[in-house]
Amino acid sequence: MQRAIFAKAIQFLTPANAIISDYYGTPSGSKSRFNMAMSYHITEAINYVADKAVVDYTKVVYTKGNLLNAQNLICQAAAGALLELTWTNNSGQGEAKSTDKLMIIVVEEATQNYEFFLKVDTRDSGIYNVNLPAYLTGAAVHVYAFMASEDGKINSTSQHLGMFTVV
């Protein structure tokens, strides 16, 4: 059971290694950011159900940080393989700045293929449409988003925006 969970965590997180390595908390001693993410997912986000390791997508966390996330962040699927994201500009709260960059991670549930949309818009914009690849039409995808400072030195904790069927 433990081996299956560990193998599932590696298989699931490895494609997102570049994001995790840059934005998952602060490395501590000999523990890398990827190892910290592995520890979290093994104990919190991957379960053993009916002799199989499965991902609980609602508990997946790709980034950890102290920057405020976008406020009232909402995602909706739209025709033409689009995801429409809207949020409230909360610049000035804590360390949030208008120049913070929105980052989006899309994971196709059946194959666990990833699409990354990095530094796509700024916090003060309040709206962004993600053009997904046509191959995802009809697929169930999980969408995550986080904010990072313009220089990438601080970031928010990623949040799961939901599961959507691409239309």
C-alpha cells in the first residue's frame, strides 16, 4: 500500500517538478521543495482505495507561500476550449502588488497530463481566458492557480478552482 502511494505521488508530481522546485515553500536543511511536496501529498492528497492509489485533486497543492492569492478567484469552462478566470484585485493587502503574476496549472484527470500557463496576467487585471489545446475538448480537467511576485521571490499557495469538462 505504501509503495503504491509513493509511486503514485512520484508519477503525479514529477511533471510539475519545475513549478514545485521554484514555488513550494522554503527548502529546509537537506529536504528539497520536491521532497516536501512528496511528503505532503503522500500523507494528505493520495489515498489507497480498492487496492489502488488515487489522487484527491481537491487536496493537491503545487505551491506553498505567504503571498495572498487572488481574491474571489473563480473559473468557468466556456465554449471553444476556454477557461474563464475572474478575480478581485486585492493589491495592497499584505504583500500583494498589482504586478504579481497569475500562474495556472491544468491537469487532465484521466491521463494526468499537465498544461502550464505561467505569468499570464497581473493581479490588477481581474480577468484572464485560458485557451486550452483542442485535444482536451471533452476531457475532465482540474484547474489550480496561484500568484507570484514579479521577480518570483514570493508566491501564494496554489488553490484548486474545481474540475471542469472542456467544451
